Amino acid sequence: MKKIGVFVCHCGVNIKDTVDVEKLTEQLAIYPGVTYIENYMFMCSDPGQNMIKKAIKEKKLDGIVVAACSPTLHESTFQNAVEEIGLNKYQLEVANIREQCSWVHNNIQEATRKADLIIKTAIEKLKLNESLKPVSAPLTKRVMVIGGGIAGIQAALDIADGGYEVVLVEKKPSIGGHMIQLSETFPTLDCSQCILTPKMVQLGKNKKVTLYVNSEVESIDGFMGNFKIKIKRKPQYVDPDICTMCGDCTDVCPVVVHSEYDEGLSWRRAIYVPFPQAIPASFTIDTENCLGFEPIACGECKKVCQAEAINYDVKTEFFEEEIGAVIIATGFDLYPVENIAEYGYGKYPDVLNGLQFERILSATGPTGGEMLRPSDGKVPKEIVFIQCSGSRDPERHKSYCSRICCMYTLKHAKLYKHKVHDGQPYIFYIDIRSGGKRYEEFIQQAVSEEGIVYIRGKVAKVYKKGDKMIVHGMDTLTGKKVEIEADLVVLAQSIVPSEGVEKLIKTLKLSSDDSGFLMEAHPKLRPLESLQSGFYLAGAAQGPKDIPDSVSQASGAAAKILALMSKDEIQHEPIIAVVDENMCSGCGICIGTCPYGARILDENKVAIVNDILCEGCGACISACPSGAAQQKNLTDDQINNMIRVILS
Amino acid sequence: MYIRIKAADINNTQVKKIEELSGQNIFDCYQCGNCSSGCPVVDYMDISPNQAMRLAQYGRIEEVLSSEMIWICSTCLQCSSRCPKGIDVAKVMEAFRTINLRNGIGVVNPKQLGITETKDIPPILLICAMRKMTG
């Protein structure tokens, strides 16, 4: 039988005031299996840990129970302490007598009795604990980044810099994301394209980076360190290696559609370059609108292409990549403005969303950077900006704050003033959130010196009267309703996860929050990792974020991956499911129950466990009808013994 | 009653006059309300100091000029000492009063005060009343 040592912590007064630790020590000293027992003010302190180590050595203990706070806080402290002295760390149990006992009770007698039972269950569990070793598996030193916006680009560059190969998968025909659409960036007002394109070029030329554009993740197999990911690449029908970018094809293309790059404010042909600095630099054919797939209908571009770069017969291709870890950087889209009927988007050409206004401000935009409104090309003299359009509205739209709108709206107003000196911008706001570095100064300078008027209140409706947009709102500071005759209205739409990310989350078996953003492993302490091993998060895919935050998170996630890649193999917690092959009937219930895909039927119809994938959640164990599946160090016998103690 | 906000009103000549007289930038105010919360006589005012600042930002100077608050203000300087943006709010209030006084509004003629009034009124109030004319 194991020689067990029990160490009861006072936690200052946290435990001692409610639990009679002296009485507890006396009672437990005679409990079967307990060889040694002591209590101390702070077990987590160095003297406390030394006390445990000394007792293991002198009393030759082979099991330790520390009765203290929650194991999420100090389990690793005590595990490390016992390992230093040569005891396997799985021979240590933490009995939580603080959060689950002293903090929630007042009656000393009752609390002491409960603490006694909690410690006894830990002793019973410990009696049957096995000494375990971490599970290890080989590691493929290649990384996939999904999404080629600023976050994806930054993460890919950092990992390539670290010396590892990167596979970047981008849905669109070029990398660049939403940042390439922006005119200038807050709070420094430097040109977005000027700071992004050098990074895009670096990425395009980096020999460690394999770029898949027009591509999506089709399926995934394997586990952390050893993924096999299938990529589906849609054909672009123009061979980028042959294409000379002469543009003859676009000139003859008869199909005209809305430009995605200009957010529908300009037109493009069915064969097009997404934007001037696109990477890879090549023409691409938009399958949905091109007529050339029926040779009788069209084929003009192919006829004029002297380089013979166009081939309509290219098929969708599939590639399989072996990957060790994945960064998800799928970014954001804007909440459909059509959902907010009272602002008249889609009905009135002079109601725009934030990205459309960026395009109007941009030198590469539909107006060549001139401030003109879409309806009649006149210079707008008064512009109303509406913040929180869809954000912070739990009843009808999105409950969260989209974080970047306060800043970009002010930037819009400022850039507008720089272009139209006698123009008057008004910004309707509920609160101004300017938490970033030098953001508040950026706002105050604009308000004090640039004549930008903030009106505190939400706009009730926008409608057209003549060639003006009438805006009805409230100024809660004067307590009066306000009316403005504006020439243009710009809506700061809430940020939502990018289109198609829901499907990706399902394919990769990831978790998302109630708004559809990817869920981090811990909101404060593990914000760069997904709950699922091997997946890391960067940028607005995890939640609304501005450029500095996206870049920081991307570099952080890259650093996490570099730390992972620096190891020769990956290690995993061994508290996992194990199957008794003789008892398994091969019914397969566990396979459907396992959220991690860790259970598979082998050739002998035994439902085996993939040790690396198993997270030890216990779902398959409770589902197993034959009792063949057991959790290591939490077997049915252990649980039964624990229950027996409580009921005795 | 709603306010029609117009570009022509924002920073109009009246606002510029207030800024000239007070030496303060009206648009520095970010409406925290600290001036009003510290004001010892705000309870007796029809509009509060921060509302006066707000109306001024909209160019609605007339509304402030016709309010009672600018006369209730005793220039104790609480608002000025507390303003986080460094606006001397009391100077702005003085500017409002000055515009009124220059137009002959609210001027006190001591000769018109009866003997009983001059006896009953606290001297400090008389001094205040006289001070108005220095504007």
C-alpha cells in the first residue's frame, strides 16, 4: 500500500478561518494509508514546498495530497516540487478546500467536515493513481497560415524568418486582405498601401513561403504536429508565369461587374487584376461571370492574348500538405448594412459603409482620391458619420463593441476635412473608445483644432429629401433632438467574422464564440491559441482588432509556433482515455462522441485511442456501454472509491 | 423642439467673438461635465455650464445669451480650476456676459436702486453688479 503524506494549507486566513485545520490534521492522521500529515500557513511558499520534499525523503512517501486552493492555480507548483525529489508528478493530488469549501461556507463545523471528505476522496483517488509519462509524438516542422491579410502576412513572415516553411492559403486572388483597401491608417495617417505592400512583396518573394491563392482548406486529418491538410485551389485560368500583364484581355472583355476591391463603387471586367499591387501579380478570370467557358458565347480574351497565357480548360486542383501547426487569420467583414433599414443603405447611393468611404478617400479608388459623392459626383459639404451602426445593440444586431470604428470614423472625418477644407463632418457617437497608444490625442486634436463636431446620441433615421440626406438624431448632452441636412452619410458598421469562416471552423473542428469569432483557449492568459491543440489565432478572426493589435497577435502566435517547432517532438498530457481491447465490442459509439476525433476503429474492430489527440474529456468513457474505455488515473474503481468515502 | 445643426453655425462669428473675448478654444471641451458638477450654484441655473459650452459648440450663442445661468455664475473659478482640458470656463462665462453688457442687456444702474435695496442687498452682490459694467 502507498505511503501517503497529507499537507493541509491555511492559505493565510482564507482556509483557516472557516476550516479547523488542527482538528482536520488530527482526524486524517489515523485515516488508512496516511503515513504523514502536517499543516502550514502557505503550502505554496518555498518553506511549504520544502516541507513536502523533506517529508518525501525522510518518510519515504510515494503519494502526496495537498489540501489547498484550486488545482488550476498551484497544481503545477506542487507537481514540480515532487518531481524535483524524484516522485512521479501523477502521484500528487490537490484537494480543493478553498474555492469549493472555505470560501463558500460560514459554519466552521460543517466546513471542516466537508474539507475532511474532500481530502479523503483525494486520498482514495491517489491510492490507485499510476505513475505516468507524457505522451510524445513526432513533429512536422511546417506551418500553415489561413488568411492573407495583415495578420496572416505578418505571422507567415515571422515564421519564415525563424527558418521554417510556411504554406499560406488565401481565398481571394491576391493577398492583402482588407488593409490593402484602406486609404490611410490611424493615428499616424500613413498610407495603408505604402506600409503593407513591402510586406506583401517580401512574402511573395520569400523562398520559405508557398502561396495558395484562390484556395480554401478542404479537409484535415491527423493531429497537432502531424496534420495532413487538403487544399482546394480554384483555377484562375491565366498562367501567372506566362502572363505579361499587358492588359489586352481586359480591354476586350465584354463582361462588366462590380469591383470587390472598390466595394461595389466601381466596375471591373470578368478577366481582371484585383488591384494594381496584387500578389501574385497576374490576371485572373472570375468564373461566375466569364462567358468564355462556352466558346460559342465568348473567348475574346483568349484570342487577343499574345503570350497564350489563358486556358479555359484548367480544372480545380487539390493539394495535400503535411503541416505541424496552423494559424487562423481569416479576418473580418462588415455587418450587412441592409439589416439596418432605418439608415437607408442600398436604397440611397449616398449612404455608404466605412470600407466604401475608404475607397473614396483612396488614390486608387473609384474617384482617384477626389472627394465626390456617388449619386451625382458632387463634393459633399456636410457629412454625417454614424458610429455603432449595428454594434452595441444586443436587442437587434450585435452586442459587442467593434473596437475600431471610433478611430476609423474620426480618421475618415479628418481625411475628409483635409480634402474639403470648408466641409463639415458630424460624428454621432454613444461613447468614444480610444484605448490605443496616442489614439485619444488623435481624437482631441481633431476636435479642438479641425472643427469635427461630435454629437452624443444615436441616429433614429436617415431619409432623402431633394438631393440631401436628412438625419434625425438626438443630442443627449443638450437633451434636444437634432436634424442635419447632409450630403453624404457614412455608417461605421460592426465587424463580423469573415464570410465562410463558419465552414472553416466546422472543417477544422474549432470552437467559436456566440458571435462566430474564433474562441481562444483563455481570454486573458492564452489569447493566441485555440482550444484545439495545434491551432493558433491571429487578427480579427478572434475578435474585432485594429492593425497594431492584429500584427502583435500575429507575431505572438508566430512566436508560440516557433517555440513549438524548436522541439524535436511534441508532448501531451497523459491523463487520457485508454481501452481494454478484450472488453471493447467495437460498437463505435465512442467515435461519434469524441469531440477531438481521437477515437478510431482499428482493423480488429477495436476502438483505439489516438493518445496525442485525446484531451481526456471523458465523453467516450461515459458513453462506452461495455466499460472498456477508462480514463487514466480516473478509472471507474477510483471514482467508486471516492463516492464510497463521501457516502460512508 | 429640435436643433437644426448647420455647417454655417459651427464656428460662426459669434463663436469666434466668444473665443476672442475669453481667449479659450470652445472646441477643446469634450463634455465631461466636471465644470457643472463642481459648480456651487448649478442648482439655480436654467442650463448648466457644460450645456452652455455645448450650445456654443453648435454656434447657438443666442440661447446662452438669453439664459439666466450666465448671471447666476458668481465667477468662483471652480470650473476653471477643475477643467481637465484646461479651459478657463469662467472666462467663457464672462465673455457671454460681456457680449450682453455691450448690448446694454443686464446693466445695473446704481442710481436707480432705492435706498432700502442698497441697504438690504449684501455688499458683495453690489460689487458683483458693478463689476458687470467693467466688461
